[in-house]
Amino acid sequence: MKRRRLLSLAVALIVPALLVGGIAGPSPRSALAEPVGFKLLPGDVMPFSIFDPNHLYLDSGSCSITAKTGSVVAAANTSANQNVDSIGVTIYVQKWDGSSWGNFGSGSTLGGNNTGFYSNAVSIAVTPGYYYRTRAIHWVIENGVYEQGENVSGSVLVS
């Protein structure tokens, strides 16, 4: 009889704890920990774009980066659905510091008027031995309406 009571008491205490996760559940710290030896390299980050599909005038944009010895060429183009008053792009070269991306120098804002397409590139001297990428802010202005989108290129290692 005592054994049956002890078993019932043990089941009554352990089963609810297991269901709530107090005994067998993972600790909050281990749930957030990175796998040992895992490091995401900047080349592993995929390019991405953010464009509002409800834009009236801004259609799309793209950007790229090419490594040269001691420099990079950052290129971008912007497309509108029609000829617009102004169209352009602000090009940023970004450098990977080992944990995050940051702008390398200031951005270059370039554009044209009364056209539906704009393309340009900038060449920038950089510090060898680091990864770099292009971040582009594409924009159009038509009849006082400003629209913008953004995209980021893949990264390159500069030698």
C-alpha cells in the first residue's frame, strides 16, 4: 500500500513537471546558444531586395560589387514603370568587421531626369583583407510622389 502511494505521489509530481518542461525541457540558455564552432561568413549571406509591390512608379532595382586589387566597383541600376521626373540610386559600400556590416565612407547619390531607367557605378579604394558588399537605395520622384526600394549585393573578399 505504501509503495502504491509513493508511486502515485511520484507520478503526480513528475508528470506535470514533464508536461510544463520543468525537468526534461531544454533550458532557455541552451535554446539560444549557437552550435559549437559555427560561424556565418559574410559570403554565406544571400543578397536581398525590398520593394513595395504597390509603388506607382518605382519598378525594381539591382546592385552588384566587383573586387579589384585594393578597390571595389559598386554598380546599381533603377527601373521605373514609365519615364519619371527624377530617378536614381544612392550607393553604399559596406565592410564586414567580423560581426556586422557598416558603411565604408559615405554614400554616393546619383540620378537622372525624365527617363525610366538609371544605371551607374562608383569605384572606391578599400582596405584589403576584408569582405565588402553594395547596399543600394533606389528612388524615383514623379509629380511630387517619392518612392524608394532597397537591395543588397552578395559580398566579395578584396585582396
